[in-house]
Amino acid sequence: MSYRRRETEEKHLHASAGEKNEFLRPKLSSAPNVRSGSGLRLLRHIVCWRYILSWLCFWICLVQYYENTVVKRAMSRCQWSRWENWPRAATPHHMAVLADPQIMDAHSYPGRPWVVNYFTQQVVDNYHARNWKHLHHTLDPDSTFFLGDLFDGGRRWNDSEWITEYSRFNRIFPKKPNRLTVMSLPGNHDIGFGDTVMEKSLSRFQVYFGDPSTKWNVGNHTVVLLDTISLSDTQNQEVSAVPRNFLDQFAQTPESNPRILLTHVPLWRDPNTQVCGPKRESLKPFPMAKGDQYQTVIDADLSQEVLQKTAPSLVLSGDDHDYCHITHSYSSERGSQVAEEITVKSCAMNMGISRPAIQLLSLYNPEQSQTSEDTLHTSICYLPDPYKALQVYIGAYVLTLLFVASLHFAPTYFNKAMSFIAHKMTRDATTLLPVAAKKASANISHDDLSYLSALNGFERAKCFLINASLMTLMIFLVFTFHYTKK
């Protein structure tokens, strides 16, 4: 082959390769091509996948941290060994008490748009579910008792709505095998209150959750659940007769173990002298009020009767949503007695308090003595701050959108900023490591930079919306994964 012929063929081959590359390379500077390109081609050119994937990893780590790590850390602070003080060989009974979960329904905030109500309900349900899951995983209480107000609008629902909410409640708070879970104590949001107790709601609640007034023997202690709401009904004897018969029969029971009384509505007190203590969030005295379907305390005479007939060493109540620790005096066959009452904080994030909590009890009575004073230790367990995570999520989402906006509307400046950061990181790494670090590459690729720079304002806005929507969808899927796996 002659030299001239070989040179001609090489030129022909180079020209063919150039034409092929030119055919595959997008004409980035051509505005008509940008406008007329298909959606798939447009998406392929405008999306910087390494940044998208980096932000996806960031969101996965962020949600994992607040949905799991923070909750585990909060529960670990409440570990029994941190506050109970028993002999080394003791095996106490561990008991958890939850007040007023009051799961939100579509009628909880009637003035809000349904979309806002829906997402609020998802957030509140997730807060309950993740805390319940980690409560049993980390603390693993032997028994768990609820203090009523399981639902928000349960007293007004028809049977179909009630069954739907009942199923939802059990999905949020599934009972753990081989552990005692008692949910049979009703609240005023479940059955009404006093003279306006709704018999149908009460009967329905009893069928699905069990007898509202009952007793349980746990850890050589007697836990007494008393439906003081129905007991306060002075108009309908059929409603009040059941808890009254239980109370009278229980009064005849010999005292063999220390007693713990559970009531949804707190017992009567003088808020001016019986101060709630420093753990209460509100600085106002304990409210003393009565209205439609509610009463903040049981009547004074009935409160004394309940104390005398149950003779408890500790009373646990709910309804108020905030913490309150007071002392009651009452008389019995053994003379003047004292009982402490703790109004347990709500475990819900939407009950008007900043720090929801649960109450933990450690019971140890090996001699089965009724007179022993040191058979019960208790501690408040604060749940994770429900609003901090939301604030971080909102801030991170705004930061994500600002990042995507700078990428589209100021690609050149974005590239310079990323180059500066990459250079800074490389220089610091070179200083710290014995071997020189490789030069980092954080710039936008040449094709992406040229493409974004060539777009007009309308096209950039359209690309930004596509990328922002994609990021939003990915973040939504991350939350959906965490919410649905509860």
C-alpha cells in the first residue's frame, strides 16, 4: 500500500469517527434542540445524578437518625437500672403507664383543610408508633397500662367509623406477645363524662377493650382500674351501678399487697395548697373546671370514698395532659393514711405540651407485704422532642431546594463554589494525611455546565421544577418507607 493511499484512508477514518461523535454529542448550544427534545432526553441532560444521589443519601441518614437513633437514645436514658434502686439480686416487675394517646381523627381539627389534617394525622401516628416500638424494644416492660382517652372523637362515632379507628389504634399500638397490655380504662373522649356518659359508646368500648373497672396482680402489687367517669353519673343508675358494685366488693377484699389506683380523671384537690411540683410545664395552678363532656377532677366526696375503699399507696391519673404530683390524706380502718397521686403526662405530641412522656414503675415486693413502704419506685420518661425533628426536616428541605436552585440558575458560580470547597478539602486532607490526597472533583461536568448555561430563563425554570419535583418525590419515598415499616 502506498503512503498516499494509507494517509487518505486514515483521514477518512478520522472523519468518520468525528461524525459519529458529533452525532452522539448533544448540541448543547442550540436552543431549538433544547426546546424540541423529548422529556427523557431533557431529563437525562439536566439532572446531575451524583448530586441527586448524594442528597438522597443525606435524607436517608437524616430520617434514620431522627426516626430511630434519637428515639433509641431517649428510651435508653430511661433504662430501669438508671433510677431503680433494689438489691443486686432483685427481679422487679417493670410497668409502663401511658396517658391520653387520643389518636387524631378527621374531626379533631374541623377548621383545617383535609389535606393538612391527613398529613398531620400521619405525623402524629408515626410519633406514637415509633415510640411504642422502641419502648418495647429498648425498655421491654413486663406490663403496660393505658389511662384512657385512647381516641379523640370515639364517643361520637357510629359503629363503622369506630371499628375503623379501633383497627388503626391497634396498628399503632400492637400488643407484644408474652407481655401484659391493659387498655380497658375509658376516658371522657371515649365514652363521655358523668351525667352525659353515652351508654352505647360505653358498651362498645367494654366489648372491645374489656371491663373498665377491674384489678390486676402484678409484681406482688394490686393494680386497680376504676371507671370514675361512669361512677360520677348521678342520673343513670345503670351506668354507675357497675363501677359502684366493683368498688364496694373491692373494699371487702383483704389487703395483701400494696395497691395502685388507676383513674382517668384526677381526684379532687385544692390547687392552692396541693401544688403540682417543678416537673409540670404549666405555671398556672391545676385547673378546676366542668363543662360539656368533661370535668377536670372527680367530686370531693366521691374522691374521698374512692380513696377509703381502695386504700392505695399510689394513684395514677390522666386527662390533664400535663404532669402533677400531689399527696392526698384519707382515713381508713388503720387510721389516717396518705396516698400520692401522679397525673401522668400525655404521650401524644398534639396535646398542648412540649415534652410528651410516659410513667415508669418498678415493683419489688418479695415478701408480699402490704405495709412495706419501699416496694415501688417510679420515674418519668420523656419521649423525644416531637417538634425538633419537624423543624430539622423543614430546614433541610429548604436547603435542598436552594441547592437545586443554585445549580440551575447560577451554574457558573455554583461550579466555582464547589471547586473552592473541593480545593479546600484536598488541601486539608494533604496536610493531615502522610500521603498526598488525590485532587477532588466536585465540579459540574462540562456537558451539564454548558447545557445549563445555554438555557434561557423559562427553560431553566422548567428544569428546576423537574429536578425539585424529583427531589421532593425521593424525600417523600424515604419518609413513606420509614412510616410504613412501623
